[in-house]
Amino acid sequence: MNPSSVQSIFLKQIPSLDLRSCLVSMQGENIYKHYRNQEAASQIAKVNSCTKSVLSALICIAMDHGWLPDASTPLSAFFPVLASDPDPRKPQITLEQLLTMTAGFNWDEFGGQNSFPRMTRTEHWVNFALEQHLSHTPGTHMEYNSGVSQILAAILMQHTGMSVAGFAERYLFGPLGITEYQWECDPQGVHTGGFGLKMLPDDLLKFGQLFLQKGMWHGERLISSELVTRSTEAFIPVTPPNRGSYGWHWWVDTCKSDEPSEFSGEHKPSPLSESTSINSTDRNKTVLDYYYARGFGGQFVYIVPELELVTVLTNDKRKKEKPPLDVFPRLIAPQLLSLL
């Protein structure tokens, strides 16, 4: 695919949306940059739950170095006190089930007594998350839960002997040249695993490019290709209104040529009719796979391996200001697919 064709899609769709930023790289080259103003380009801002994908990368790095055990390791190996929990399923929750949000905890992310806001009002966030009852058998149901992200951050700190941010500076941020950031902590000094990170849009693009390159950066391997693949592949389907699947703190989705789409312009790809004759090569091109980090309020890092494409979208609009629709899946991905 010609990068200029891809660039034209963003030039057509992005300027009218009043996003804080939109950055696009293709085949390792920056092909589009949009900032609402100079402040958006030069000042760090909240990436919200994109923090989860950064944490996932750090977990992978720790596994590669042998500081964290295999993903099948049970939770009781990290918190022995769970061995006496009344529910015998809880100590058997695995590291992978924490990463895939399938631990089974009874959790309502944004409200109620077992929620992320309630957790942040307690004196010990990790204990609060661990104390929640199980409402599903671990491994069977995905329930979005920033509490398990905080558990993972505590495990990382426990087994590396470093703060989460310190570990990131040494093994991720430093090699990527990321120097400007802020990261919140819980009352015990554990950096927030599910939110609380502030970064520059350009540094989010570097992070996405690292994953597109299967963990390689300027000739140095930061993450094994095996764990890049494992962490970003679909593990379990998600429930509506979400779409697609979930991996290791990454979202995974597909754009299909026969799905309804929304466009601000007139160009719209036509679905294949039943009478259309297509060979196996063409059939593969009716689907575009991608994975992404997602943060509340419009923070996204999309990676499309087939196109060697990384897209960063950030926003800071309030709900009353009617932020745009999901820009990439509704406006961008269908047009990319139409060019294949």
C-alpha cells in the first residue's frame, strides 16, 4: 500500500474532529501529524488506561529476564496469604488470568462498592482488589478491572526490586528515549497499573512502533518477539458494548469489509456480493486485523501489522462537548481495508 494513499485518508478525516493529537507512522516513517495546538505537542497528558498496555510490556520484559515466572504461575506464589482464602479458586488464579482480565473477581469498574473509584479511596489498593469475591470461574469471563492491574504492578515491583517507573526507565522508557512522563502511585508507593500515566503523543507512537517491530528498537531487543505476539493476540472475546477480544492488557479487533461503517466523506468501500468471484488471496484482504491500547476519553495506540502502521489518537474533550466517535474503527480502518 502506498503511504501517500494512507496519508490522504487521515488528511481527509482528522482535521475536522478537533482531536488533541493524531500521529501516524507507516513502514517506520512518520506520514501524518496533527496537533490541536503547540501545547498538545509539547506537554505530557493523561493516557488513562493506555497505562495498562505499558504495564503489560513491562511484565513481558520481566518475564524475558527471568524476574517473573511463567504466565501459568498461580496468584498464591506472589501472595501466600491467599492460600487460606475461603474460596479455593482464588489462590489458583494465574498471572495470565490477571493479564487477560479473566481472574473472575466480582468488579464494576466505574461504580459500586467493588470498583476502581472505591479502590482509590482505600488505604491499601492491592489488598482491596485481592479481597473481592469471585463471581466467575477464573479464565472463563473477561471483566474489565483496574484492580488486577494494580495487583500486577505490585507483583512487578515485588519481583524486580525496583519501582514500576524505575523499571520502565531502565528497560523501556530509557531505550525508547522517553524522558518526559509522570506516573501516579498508590498509598504503598506502587505505581498505578491501570491508569495514572502521563506521556507525550510522540512517545506513545514510539511505544506502538516498538510493538509493530516485535520488540526491536534500533537494533536492540527490548521484548522477545514471542511475548510481543502472545500479549497482543486474542485471548478471550469481550462483551458488548465493547467489541473484539482482549489479550494481555491489549484490545484486539478486526475490520471486515461487510461491516456497516461511518464516513465523513463520500468514499465508501463496497461489500463483496455473493456473485463476486474471489480467490484465496483476495478473500484474506476482506479482513484487517489490528490491536490497540485504549484509555478513557479518547486515548488510543493502534497497531496494524499487515500495513506496518501505527496510529496514536489523543483527546481531552469533556462528554458535554461531544467527543468524536471511535475514529479509527469507524472512519479509518474501513478505508484502509478498501485500499488493499
